[in-house]
Amino acid sequence: MPTSHAPSVDRSGLRLMHVHAHPDDESSKGAASTARYVAEGADVQVVTCTGGERGSILNPKMDRPEILENITEVRRQEMERARDILGVTQEWLGFVDSGWPDGDPKPPLPEGCFGLVPLEEATERLVRLVRAFRPHVMTTYDERGGYPHPDHIRCHEVSVAAFEAAGDPDRFPDAGEPWQPQKLYYHHSFNRPRMQALHDAMVEHGLESPWEERLKEWKPEPEWDARITTRVPCAEYFGVRDQALLAHATQIDPDGFWFAVPRELQAEVWPTEDYELVTSHVESVVPEDDLFAGVTPDA
Ligand SMILES: [Zn+2]
């Protein structure tokens, strides 16, 4: 992991928890800012709600029977590699992937999956992890899940519920000492203006943009994009992000759209990962460029 510059800030003693639905989500959302905070000395923990057991194999080179037969174990190993590349600790919440419901109307969710687990049950498990790790800042998905996978929506619901419950001594009294994280964020890095900017830059450089079709289908949503409060500069860590993505070999096609835009162009056009500050128990003025802005370390 080449990081050419010595970190300019010291984040030691600060803790950040990302709650994600599947292994790979931690590498496709917020991974470069994660790598930056780790390099600066923060402790970052990824909580993965499900094992990703029902994910399709999205990399043609990995679409082999022996991979499919052992998909749970394969994805576990991929997650371990990504974890080490990003320099985070990682915990499994221990639920089973709901799968993407294909069809119209959508079929019912499979029995026992994360999407069907009672909210209280999943929340208690996450509260236990929050109280053990004691993050100052938590991130999760917006209420639309970032994209409407049932596990992503559930991940949002569980994270918001745990953020609210973890500091309350009356909630889940057997799940550890109460701990109130100071800030809660939603990921907004897959925003349309970013995609448009990358697309325009590709066209301008005479390169083939991977986003032509996608942009045609995606109607502009200025009110939605205006929800972004926080842009974290992290272009220096795009390389680490890409290595972490590649670790999820069943999910990430090395020849696919993830890597179609040259990294230097990304750094020039959109050098940040973007977030929405949803709840803050500390003073912080938006717009911000730092998830830890205004956060007070442990006394
Ligand atoms: Zn996912």
C-alpha cells in the first residue's frame, strides 16, 4: 500500500465504525477515506451484517463451480484480505444474506435471512459491538440503502437504531456499558454529479466512459445531492481502495467499470468521498471536510 506522504494529522485515540451489509461494501463505499483515517492513526472497525452468501459471482474469471460451492468461505477469505489491506478491524454481525429479489412482482425473502430478522434482535447485536468498540463516529447507508437491496435497507435501519440505543442505559442493559457515538453519517459517494463529472472528463480525454447508459437512466436529483454535508479529501488513498476492491475477487471484475476511469483523472476531477451528517451530538459547522470535525476524544 504505497502512501507517499506522512500523515499531517494525528488521529490516535479516535474511533470510526462503518456498518455495512455485505463483504465488499466496505471497499466500494468510503474505502479511501477509511484508509486515510487509518494512516492518520485512527482505529476503524467495519461491521459486516451478513456473510454475502447469496451474492452472485460478478467476475467472469471467478465464475467456477468450486468457487460457487464454497462461496461462504471464499467471501470470508476475501473479506480478511480487504480488512488487512485497509488496516481495519472487522466484526461479523452474523446474519444471512437476503439475496437480491429478482422478478416482478418480487419473490418473498428467503426464510431466516437478515431482511426478516426482527429489528430488535439485530439492533441488540450491533449495540453490543458499539459498546465494545466505542466509536466516536458511525457511518451507514441512507434510508434508500444506497441501492434498494433488502440487506442495505435493513443495515440502515439497524445502524440508526443502534446509534440511538447504544448510549441509553435502559436499552439492552445486558449488552455492555452504554456508549453514545458523537456523530452519524450516511454514505453519498455514488452521487450523480460525481458520475457526470467523471463521465465528462473521460469524454473530454477521448476515453470511453462507463457511465453513458447509467446517466441517461438516472434523473438528476438536486435535492438529494444537496444532502451531502461532508467531503473528505482522500485521493491519495484511491490506490489502497482499489486494492481492497480487488480482494473481493468474486464480486469485482478487474476489467469492469470500477477501474475504467484512470486514477489520476479521478483524483483531479473528484478527489473526495462524500457523506451526509445526519445526527451530531457535538458542534460542527457544515459543510465539513472531516468526519471527526468537532469530535472530542475520550477524556
Ligand atoms: Zn451490499
